[in-house]
Amino acid sequence: MFHIGLLMMAGPAGHSDSGSGSALQAVFEQLRSAHTLSLTLTSRLCLAVIALDRYLSVQHPAAESYSYDLTVTDGRWRIKCQLADSLSRWVRTGSLRCGAGVLVAQLSMVHDETRLSHSYVRIDNIHSVVELPERLLSIKDVETIPEWCQDHVTRSDGPLLLSRKYYLPLWINDDPFGRVWLPYSPPPDVVIDVSRITLLADLEAFFHSSRRPLPLLVRILHRSRIRYYGKPGQNIEFPFQVYCEVADQSGVMSMVVWNDLCPEWFNRLTVGSVLYLQHYSLKHSYQNRSRPHIRTLSLMTFHSIEISLNPRSPVSVVTVIPPKSVQPQWCLPDVPYNFATRSEVDSMNKNQACDIIGLVTYVGRVERIRSKEKTGPEKFWAYRWVHAVDGTTDSPFILEIFSSSQPDIFNNICPMTYLVCTQMRVCQTGCSVYLTSSTETQLFITGCHKKQPYVSEPKVKTFIQWTKTLKDSVMLRRTAVGGHYCYPPAPPTFTPSSNNNMTNEPITAVADLKGELESLQYREHRRVAVQGYIAAMQYHTWPPQPETPHSELQQEVVSVQGVSDTGAAIPPSTMEEMTLTQREMDSTSPDSDVTVSPKRRRVQTGSKGVHRQYFTRSKKQSNRQVGLTSHDEEEEEQQDEELESEESEVEDEHTSVRQSAVGKEIDQTSQVPDVQQAASSALWESRVWPLVKRQLTDHFCCGKLNQESIPEKFNFDDKEVLLHHLNLSPAKWTPDLTSQTHTHTPVACTGYFTLTILGLNQTAAVDVLFVPVVSPDDPRAAGVPHTQHDNSLLSCISTGRLCVQPDGSCPAPGSLMSSAPQLESERVVCIVDLCLLRERRVEMICSKLYRTADICQPDGTQ
């Protein structure tokens, strides 16, 4: 029997009895009196999730790659628990998140038999995820809630599983996270002996001899993002690696920081820092990696060997020299830059590196893509799309920015800030040109520019002068955030991918979309291609109009047998009709279910586990809803202050700008072509659709358009809330932030279409959404050729946009739908962007439709 004496109240002094009335205390009393270490609760325990922490699993590589600790509270106490591995999908799909309520159905006590007095609570079963009740919504600061400690040891800063010393970021592996990563601090004054140092050019001689190399004095020119190479079963405590390119007067060489030294030094090894290195080792250089482009330095680059800084054997000694102590006689090269303007990018070569500075006008949401590495645990890369202008052309920089191990900067990129990106690579696809970040890219935004080496660059100075001519209210009206965004546009013809052609995605059978949807994780973006026939199309106005009871047509939902979290199959449960509301959230399944009907249904589950649902319209498809659905010190200081002051003026003036911008937004909205004057919705079906829809085996339906799929206007008052929604779900709950709301002001969206694609074998179908571009204010219009077409439905979906008519308006929905018969028997390939937004909200958007004439065989024939 477990004895409750292993648990201690760690509350404020004199408040040892303050657990009275605590639901957590009551549960532990039950656990104490239980004959086993496991307790199944007859009454669900509702707790608020205030922290989620991820770490590498210690299990066999075939098991789950990562494990999770979650910190929960009942409002009186908080406790850190381990989440059973069988429940990890709740986290991976975004169902179990910070700030949500969780109904705990089963928990147990786990003892570490290899250590003295170490035990922890594990949550073994979750009934559902719910909205927080009022008593938990009143929490304002989770840090003021006392912690319930276990086994006399507080593990607030590390995993409950003591064999792991650190947590990983919740969603990716390449960011510094947790207290083990020491923050940046200005280097202290030091005294070094530079009389006995060696040059990089002389290291080759040391490498081929048994002599220990002399100290080095170098400057960091580039720094890579963090690489995590941990694997289950690995005995390395901190499996991290960081590459730096360092230089002295003789040349440039790579330096690798290994393992324990990464958390200690990463934040202090900034670009431009001068290092005094002792007790380093030399190794053959690893050739199969990316390297920064250093073309503006007339120095030799040494590729055969590299410098290794190790935490042991030998213990490397690193000293950062304060900038004021750096002597000119050391002849260290300056950090090289290659700034390019937007007007110059179009003429640059593919994969050429450049640095840019611009004023941000659009910021997309953070999404994730799965790494293609075949070894080790699964990995994701986080990225976002950003537009920035520099005044040299009307077109913006289109930037694909991946996480650069600078989370405080990456997560705070917002419109109206000055953005500097280094070591960007030019990408060219057809007529489209954009820049993507590299392993060595560094980001800088407002508040970060002071004393950076680039402030004296001529093109940076020119940019600052241009910004002085801008009117903030005008630029603010051009800003937007969020929404579905994917670039570059698909090529004009479709050829299935092969070993020699990776232009397009491989074709996925419609019926196989089930596996694609099941495997999606939170904010994971995936693009698939399906082929078939357009069986039906329906137009919906946006924003949707309020529904009336008469417009809510019920549709039958068929459930497929699910699997419980314990791995046992569970039978289909009774279907219960429900409407998903803000206060009553159906989270009985963490999986990526695709909803279909305006009236949603759920599978009732008990403590057996999670029930996965699939929805189909094969019984009552006809009941479609028709509703709406360099210089001296003084000059450098002056340049720094000028750059920062120019940026701060933008935000200082936002109050006055906001008043005028609101009125102008209204005027601008009224100028968007009005396509709502015709019928609010219209429906077309092919001749074959009524004959086959009742016999379908699978029909994957995406439901209505999510608000998150539409870009919205940016304003400074809602900056924090907007960034919170654009970024990935946080690992810590901030009640004040999550409780705030804002008004969603869409950018130039007046309606959308639902396309039903019927597979060639007529056994499966999929509904996807098409949101046409109707205005140049739409971020998706940037960098896309504006070709004219006849405004037929097929032309609109193929190009992704509506064309403006001679009178300045766009075609009405009725006019568009009148060309729908052209779709009859037209074999198409549809490019679909999938993204699991959260819980059961799967975004399925058609980004390109290829007609029969645009589809080529792998040999080039049509």
C-alpha cells in the first residue's frame, strides 16, 4: 500500500492545513487508502493544465519518442505529474494544452526503485478535455499557487524521470528551453595573455603532431541554430551541438560546441563576439553539412579540420572578451554582410546568400513540417511566412523563416517592426522568387538592433532614411496577420513526382486520406495531391450569417470502431447530437477528426479511453446545408540610437494612427468587390453525384471555413493577443493573456467554395475549401502573376483568384456558378493543404486545381 507520508504539503509557512477543501488532497487521501498503487476515480477530477513539458523518452526506440510531464492545479494546490505514454497523442494533436481543463479518470503512484525516496504521480487515463469552470477561471497568477511536493525533493526545473536532466521545447527540438540554458550576460573584464597564441592557419601543423595547440583569439562570424541529436537509449546527458564560423587574420574555420557546453555558452556566443580559446581539440571536419556563404572576406577558409569545444577530455576553456577590450592590433576581421534590396533579389542567382532589412507588413501563423531524417525520434521544424518592404519596389520580400534558436525574436515578429535577417537563401520557382532562412540565419527585430555590427552598413542607413518618409497610418493599413498561406504557387502543369522530378507531390488516393488525417499533429502542414472528378460545388458567403433553426439540416453520422488509449478496441458508442459551444467543448477525442455537419455529433465515452471518429455523408448526402456558413564609438552609438528611435516612433504614434486607421479600414472594406449582392449560397452537383454518394465507403468532410484560415487586420492594441494566437500553443499558461479576446477583422474575404472531389473509383470523396483571392490586399496576392481569365469556375480555381471586371467589381456568385456545368466529367488533380489547427479542426484548403489539359504523365505526355 502506498503511504501518503511520502507526500508533503509545501505551502506557505503556517499554512500546513490550507489544503482543506482541495480536490487534489481528497484524491490523495483515496490513493493512500487504496490497496494498490492505482486509483480509478468514480467522480472525474477537474484540474487546470498550467504547464506542459516534453523530454526524450527512455523507452525502446520503437516506443513513443517523447514523454510528457504536466503541471495541474485545482486552484488550491499545484502538482507536477507524469502523463502516461498511452495518452501522449492528446498533447501531440493539441487537444491537451495549457489553459484547458482536464477530467482525470485514473492515476497511480510510481516509485523509482533505483533511487531512495523518489516517487511521483502518473495520470493513466483522461476522460476528456473541457473548458475551465468558473472557480479555475478566476486564477490570475499560477506562480502564487503553492506546490505539492513529493519525496522531500522539488523537481520544478527538470523531468520527474530523474535520468533526464532537461526539458525540450514543447513542439520543436532546436530552441533553448528551461533553466539549464544560461541567459546572455555581458562579459566581465578579463586579462589575457596574447603573447603565446596561434593562428588558424597554423592549426594543421598541430593536428598532425602530438603537441597541444596554443590558445586562439578569434571572432565569431556566424552561428548556427541548435542541433539536437538525442535518441532513446542514449547515455549522453546533453546531446546538443552548435556550429560557429570563427576567423582571425589568417582565415576562417568551423568551431563546434558540444553537449554540456551548449546550454552554458549558446546564448553568450553571439555573432561578433571575440573569444579566447584554450584546451580545445582538433578533428577532421564533417563535410556533409550546410555552411554560410562568406564571399565578402578575402580570407582563406579551412575545410579539412575544425575546432571542437568539449565539456571533458579535455575541458575546453572559453573566455569572451568585452568589446571595449578588443585591440585593433589583433587584426580580427569584421563580421561580413551582404545586404540586398528587394529590387536586387529578382536578379540574384538561385541559392545565393544575402542579408535583408525591411519593414514587416505581414506575419503568418507558426506551422510545423516533419523532418525527413530517417534516424532517431521524429522531429519537426517550425516556420512562418513574413512579408517586408524596403521601398525599392512595390513588391515585398517574401520570407520563409524557420526557427533560428532565437525564440524570443521568432515569436515576436509582428507588423510595423524593422526586421533584419542574415544568411537568407534565394529560392526561384518559375516566376516566383522568395527567400528562405538557412541554418546560420540570425534574426533581429525592434529592440535588438542596438550595437549590432550591421548598423553601419550603407544599405541599412538608406533603409532608415526611407522609413523617415513614411506615414504610419498608411503603412498600418497595409498590414495583416495569420490565415492560410502557402508559397510558392504550384507550377502551371502537374507531373507526378519521380526520382528525377520533385516539382509536384505524389498522388494520394482519396481513400488513403484517412491515414494522412490520422497522422497529422498539431499545426503540422502537409500538402497532398488527389485526383478525381468535381462532383459538387457550393458557395458560401463570409463572414457567415447567423443560423436559424430552419437552416440547420441534420445529417447522419456514421462512426467507425475506435481504439482506446490502452490499445484495446472499443465498440461504437451511442451517437448523441450536440452543438459545439464556447463553454461546452467536445474533446473526447484528441485525434484529427474532420467534422462535416452544422450540427455536430460526438461519441460518448466513459473511462475506457478515447474514441476516434470518422464522419461520412454516405446516407443522407442530399441533405446539404444551404446556410452561410563600422565607425568610432560615438558614431556607432549615434547609429544605434537612430535605428532604435525610428522603430520606437512607430509604436509611440499608434494611438493616433489607430483612430484614423479604423475609419479607413471601413472605407477600404467597402471598396472590396461586393459578391454578397447575389444569393448567399449556391449549389451545383454533377449528374453522377446523386447516383454514387449513397454508396461511398468514405467521405472526408472539412466542415465550414475556420476563422483561423482567413488573414486579419493588425492593430497595436491587440498585438499580444494576436501573437498569442499566431504562435504555437505555449508550454506555460498565462491566464491574463488567454482570457483576452479581440475582434477578428478579415482581410478582403467575401466568400468561399466547398469542392467535393470524387475519386476515380467512385468509392471515396473528399470535401475541400477554396478561398479565392479577390483583392491585392490579400497577402496571398503578393508574388503571384495576375493573369486575366474568363472568370469561369474552372479558371478561378485553377488560378486561385477572381479577376476584376471592367467596372472594377468581381463577378457575383450566381455568375460564377452558371459556369459550373463545365466541370462535368472533367478529370482534375487537386493540390490540398492540410493543417491540424487544434483538436478536431483540420484545415483542408485547395491551393491549386489542374484541369485535364494541365496534367502530364511522368514521360511528359498528356
